[in-house]
Amino acid sequence: MPTAAAPLVGRAHELDELADLAGVVEPPHPGVVLLGGDAGIGKSRLLTALGERAVGAGREVAVGHCLDLGGSPVPYLPFTELAGRLAAVRPGPVAELVAQHPSLRRLVSSGTATASVEPADRGIFFAAVHATLSTLAGEQPLLVVVEDLHWADQSTYDLLTFLLTRGFSAPVGLVGSYRSDDLHRRHPLRPLLAAWNRLAGVRRLELGPLPDDDVRTLVGSLRAGPTSATQLQDVIDRAEGNAFFAEELVAAIGTSDTPRDLADLLLLRVDQLDPDARLVARALAVGGHRLADALLAEVTGLGPDRFEVAVRAALDRNVLLSDRDGYGFRHSMLGEAVEADLLPGERARLHDAFVRALAGRTERGVSADLARHALAAGRLPEAFLASVHAGDEAAAVGGPDEAARHYARALDLVAAGRVDPAAVEPPVERVGLVERAVGATSAAGMARRAEALAAAELDALPFDAPPTDRARLLVALLEAAEAYETTADLMALAGEAERLVPVEPPTALRARTVAALAVVLVSEGSTDAAVSWAEEGLAMPPDLRPGETTVKLRSVLAKATERRGDSAGSERILGELAAAAHAAGDPAEFRIRHQLGGVLLELGRMPEAFESYRLAAQQSAALGRPFAPYGGEARAFAGLVGYQLGRWDEALAIARADVDQAPSLPAAALTAVELLVRAGRGDRDGWPALLERTRPEWSAEGMVAVQSAAAAIDLHGDAGDLDGALAVHDAVVRAMTALWRTPAFQGRIRLTGLLLGQLAPLVAGLVPERRAALLDLGDRLAAEAEDATEMGRHRVPGPEGRAWLARVRAERLRLGWLSSRPADADELRIAWSSSVEAFAAYGHVFETARSQARLAVALRATGQEAEAAAAADAALAVARSLGARPLLDEVRPLIGRTAASGAGGPGGDVLTPREAEVLGLVADGASNRDVGLRLFISTKTASVHVSNILAKLGARSRTEAVSIARRRGLLD
């Protein structure tokens, strides 16, 4: 079989089915399969894998190919090829069979003259081929593959009909492949397939497109360099599950055009059409690759009779497909190739024809099509109005992404001076359009872009514009920026907006302005002022503060209540708000539940916080706004809390679902969650690329920076890359210092605890100078972490902050201990007990277990073996349940190996638990000093243990002791 360049991806089920139907199983049996599928779908690669499996199972494989030779076909060409293959590998048996069946000489002759001549008696020849295959298969099971039957000659079809009709009793597997998309209506293979499929023992298998996940895997296997989420999704969307198309698109990553070789291949079928059919294909390509019958007919202008003949020709040649709604290309890339092949004038005329055909239509979706065609045709006022209408339609049905794109196109025309919104009919108010565009862009999860849009329009606003116009744009900017950590001076902007909007008479704009100011104030810690403004807003008539505005004002009161130390009161307010919003069907409910999740998390009630965040994310998605502010963030927090609860599979599912479709900021937040789970499990495959996906957002969102950097510190450290862990720590501290304008932020407590935890086991093996420098660094970082406790939402850290502070203190002591700095073992034990208790109280399953593993070491150092064993066993159970390999590696040396093997096991009465621990470390290459540092014993005591081990095992050296222990099953 030929060797395919691309790996076999996502076809395991099809391969098993094909092998079973073709008899490539144990015991072997005869079988006939007709394998169909579009060009490039993966038939040849699947047949290659089948051949490899057959060879591995001891079967002979013979392959013959049909070739596209135009009007000069060679009779029996594939059988000539496979007969030559059989004669080369089994010359003796084939020669005997040719002597018995002289008509076979035409297939195995060295020249081509006899192969191109029909045998005198085809019946004898057909029977000879059947007998030959049966005889050879009787000696060794045989797999016969005939590829590309759509190009076969009639003689080959007749021979196959004979073989399939007669069937085989010997284990002959016969597989014929064909391109489904080449079988036009009058193709000779079409009726034959129907007839063959009715024969006993003949099965037909149609190979469908690869699922998206398999295309992702294929792209990863084909591309050595990094592939961005956008590039990957582009390949998935355009390839439509076709493996060959995916390969070509991967090779052309970085360009938006269809690869030239692929385009030429695709256009061959279109070039075979008559002029009218080609016009239909070109109009369809310009129209969007799928159109209704009436619209396509109107645009082509062919008239009913000519149009139907043209469409029928395109359908017969498998260029187009039809359904109840109209027509589309068999594959979208064919449409791309046709469109790219158009002449500029031809393209413009077709777009103009679409504008004329769509004008006046009111069906849903028409505005979007009209906008695109009008823009391409140079009819800019029509393009502007259609874009605005399309944006309004998309926003009305909950499609913020589409609405944002349409509004952006309209505003681009205005900003470029190509359209005056006041001069179109009917006129469009520019500020109102900007407000809608900012709202849609923010709802689509692109808050920074929304803020930038509002800021640009503020800069472009004429100096003599009405004050309320500037206020409206300021409020739009504030509403977009409130959902993430902007660098804009929101306090100044909110104050300016409030001054621009009169108090009397009360207006909806005044209510929005007051709400925006209250949100900024409470976020900045000005609690009393925020409450005052929120109360003013709530005192306004309800009809002036509908829905979102009222929810925002009441949410400010809830946050102020929390800031004053009454988290229970905040929870009560938000619970009442959520219930009222749910009863009223208010879409703002997901915002309330997001805030409620934060309160519950701060209280350490993680299971409830998880459910609140998860419900908020679900509600946001149900509204068609999965990555909107608060909704998208709620999903990321649901993943984060799921990780902390030890629900790692759920956290991964939350993080990975549709992440490739998410805008940059929500995608980075979800990727950070995946990184945390990967770090915990020691899954190192491709993690640096995931970290790089989060990096652009470090300057915009602290949660993304801290979570992803925390994972990276562990991933570097667990691999022994101390410099990498230090570099990530320093980089994220710089980024957060710039973002928050202070180096003392509570996230530093966690980052410091993780970094010290990675320094501790590695520092002992360093040269004294480096060890001393790192000890000084550890002391400094621990002190700075203590200073950071006052920089959170509260002056006193919550349950999570207290847990990480306990971890920092314990890790600082452990670092000194492992570096031979004098330390009190009881102080170390108490510190690690505090870390375990704090994380257990918070509910962080993994960090509790990690603290238990280190507590076990401290307990043994103080001689509390039973307590140490209990702590180690608890950590081991969690590590196993989570699949946390780094933690497993840390805990295993703490578990008595003799106990693990059972009292009656090999060597169970030879080594003590402590000696088993020492032996495990010796097997890892540890010196006596290293053993002492790892087990908190002196070097001399470690030396005594090693001597006892050598004596008990009868070994003369450490290496021999390890070898003997492995033979006896004392080592893993």
C-alpha cells in the first residue's frame, strides 16, 4: 500500500468496520466492501491503514489503481497492476496458476500489448481470475484493493460484476473505492453500485467528513509551528471535515485565499459545465454559496427554461446540491474557488444584480445580504442603511456578535467620510448608532474593543455637539469598561458624565449616568458615595430605570453592604434580586448571579459559589451572549471554583467548550483554568502554547494573569526548570504592578507560596552561592507577601487568602530546612498543620492534599510516624482520585513500601518503612546528604540507614542494593 503523508486521524471506528467487513479479522473470512466518499475525504489513507493491518496479521495485500486516461481506457488496468504485485511476491504459485489458466498471461506479461486486448473468451478469463484469487487466498489470506472505480473501464466493471456475483469461499477480502462526488447522473458506475449492493455478501460503506475535534488533531499533527485559535478555526470551517482540504489549508496558513493547486483542482469540474451552468455557479459563489431558487434565477437572468437546464447540469456534475430551500455548492471551498476566479467587472456586476434583486425584500436576513452586496457594488448609502438594519435585526434576536459586525461596518463608512448618516433616507442618528454598536460589541465579549469604539467617537465628537451627546458616549464607555480592568480614569469620566446631564427633569439618561457613577465609586472603594448615588437613582420613577439600570443600582447597594463587612446582608440582597429577576424573566439575572457567586466565594462557600457561577453562565449563553461581561466571566469562575473543589473533569469541560470561538479575553480566562488542571495533573503536552494564549491579557485582567502564571510556576518547577518558574513569577508581578499600580496585591501571596514550594526541593542541589541567593529571595518574597494582605477586597484576607498566607509561612520554613538552615521541627509541623487546616476550611481539595503531603514529612521529622502515615495516605488518596501525577510522585516516597507490598510480600520483613523510604531516594540518585534533607534527618542518620540496607540485602554498593531491591519487588 502507498504511504500517506498525513496521519490517520479520527477513523478508528471506520477502520475497524472496514476490516471486519473485508474479513481482515481473526479468523479471516471473505468479504466485499464498496468504499465511497468525496475526493480528499480520506479513503486512500484509510485503505493504507487497512493494508498495514492486513500485513501485520499475515495477509497478502494486492492493490490496483484505476487511472483517468480520458477517452483511451486500458482494459483491466487495475487487475494488471495487482497481478503484477502478486507475481512479484509469489512467483512460483502464480506461474503454476498461469500454466493452468493460460488466459491469465495477459495480466502478468511484461509488456502492455497483450494487456490492452480483450481475451478471446471472457468467461474463461473471468473464471481464471476468480480461481487464481481463491487459490492464493487458500494458501494465505488475501486482501485485494481496487482504488478509484469511478475511472475504471467497462471491462473492469464486467470482471468485478463476475467476481462479486460468484463470491468467494476462500478468505479473499475485496475492497473497491470510488469518489462519490464524481458520480454524475449518467456515470456508468451509478447503476452498477446499486446492482452490486443487492448481491449477497457485498456491503457499501460511505466515508463522511471528519468531526471538528478530529480536524483539530489533524492540524496539530501536520503543523510544526504554533497555530492560533483563529487560524485553527478557519481551517476547520473551510475544510468541512475533508482531510485533504485541511492539509492544503494548513500548508497555506497565513493567507486567506484558497491554495492555488487546490483551487485549480476544484475548478476542473466547473470548467466542464456549459456557459449557462457556469453562470449559475458564479452567481451562487457571489451570493454566498447557498441561495433560494427564485433569487438565483432572478440574478442570473436566464429565464425559466434556460435556468432549469443550467441548474440540472450543475447538479448532474455534482457541482451543486439541492434541497427544499434552493441550491448550494457540494463543498464551500468549491464556491471559494469559483468566486476567486471571477474577473473584477464580472464580480461587481453580479453584486449589483443582487442589490437589485434584494431591494424591497423584508425577509429576515435580507438586510445583511443587501449590505454586503451593496458595499461590493459601490452603492454606499444603501450599504450603510442595510448594515444598520442588519445590526438592529441581529440585536433583536440575541445575536450580539453579528450585530457588532454590522454596526462596525456602518460606522466604518461614516468614519471614512464615505457616508453622512444624516443625509441618508431615513436619516440615522450617529450617537445612537454608536451606543448600539458599543452595547453589541461588549455583549459579544469584546469589552476592550467596545471601550475603544466609544473613546474614538468621543474624540471625533464636534466641539459644539449637545452636552447630552457627550454624556451618552461617556456612559456607553463606562458601561463597556466596568466589566474588566481598564486603564482609563473611570472616576473622572463618570463624574464628567454626571455633570453633563441635568438633574431636572428626570430622564432615563440621568438614571443610567447615576448608575454608572455608583458602579465606579463602589469599585474604587468609595462606599458611602456609591450608596448615596445609588439611592438617588432608585428614587427616580421606575419607568426611567427599567431592567438593567435598576439591577445595577441595587447591585451597588449589595456590593457596598459586602464592603462594609456584612457579606450575609449582601447575599440576602442579591438573593432577593435574583428571585425577582427570575420571576420577571429579566435578562439581567445572570449579572446578579455572577455577583452572588463572588460573595459566596469570599465567604468560602465554594459549592454554592460554583452553582451560582454555573447558572449565571448558562443564563448568559441561553440569551445568545455566552461571552458577555459577567456571563463569560461567570463561566471562567465556575471553571476555577470547580478546579478548587477537585471537580477537575468538570472544570476542563467548562474551560474547553467553544473556547476557540471566544474573544481574546474570555478565551484567555478559560485557558487559564485549563492550565491549572494541566499543572495539577502534570500534563505537559503543548502547555507553553496555552500560556502564550493568555499572555496578551495579562495587562488587562488580573485574574487571567495570576491563574495562568500560578499554573506555569508549577509546570516549570515540577519539570525541574527553576529558572523558568522564577521568570514567570517575575513577569506576572511586573504585569500586575503596572496594572494595579502597586506591587503589593493579594495575588502575590499565592504566587509566592507556589514559587517557594518549587524552590524548596530544588535548592539543596545548587551551588552554595546560588542557594544563599535563593534563600534571601525566599525571605524577601515571604515578607512582601505578608505586606500584600491589605490590598484585597477587604483589609483582612478571606478564607482563600488566609490559606495561602499559611502556605507561604510553611514553605518559607521548609525552604530553610531543606537548605540546612537551622530550624525547629515542631515549628515546621505547626506551620504545615495550619496550612492543611486553612485549605481544608476553604475547601480547596488539591492544595489541602499538597499541604498534607508536606505535613507528613514534618510529622516524621518530629517522630510522629502514625500521624505522618495518615497525612500521607490522605494526600495519596486525593492525588489518585484527581490523577495528580506530580503530587503522586511527591507522596509515594512517604508511603512505606513494605506496607504497600503487604506483610507477607517479598522482603516485607526485611526493610523498615524508613529504610524503604531511604532506598527509594537512593534509587533516584540521592546522596546521603540529599536523603537527609528530603527526610528531615541528619546526613549521619541517612548514612546509617544506607549501611543497614546494604547489610540486609547483602549488597556491596548502593547500585547493587537498588538492583537487588528491584528484583525482589521492593522498588516500583
